[in-house]
Amino acid sequence: MIVELLAHRAHAAAVDDDIPVHVARMRATKKALENGCKEVLWLDAHEHKYVEEVGTSNAFFMIGDEIITAPGSPGPRRRRG
């Protein structure tokens, strides 16, 4: 996974006012793949410190013994069998 520091998932102006949002997403995905990563972790457009989204995957974080998921998320799941 790569953290995108220049573009924002829903705010392409952080890169260039003339670049549509979907182009910024495609560039970030291409950069991730070129660096051996399959996903892009997007930070918030205002403070650049809060996780906003992780590409096409569901993400969760473990801090100590607590599992943190997005609001409304069913949380991490395990495969059975």
C-alpha cells in the first residue's frame, strides 16, 4: 500500500486545477503499481493526516487491543474453511 501525499481522492485541485479527479486517482494507482503496491491510501484534503479511503479495499487499523474500522463498517472478516 502506498500513501498518496500529493493528490486527494475527491479534490484534484491539490495536484493541478486542470486535472480531473479521476485522472488524479489513475495517476496515484499507477504510481502504487510501479512501486510494487496494489492499493492507495488516501488522506483527507484539508489536514493531510486523517485516513479518508483505501483504494478498493476495506481497511482496518489495530491500535493496542482495539480494532478501528470506518463508521458503519462490519469490521474485519475472516475466511472460514
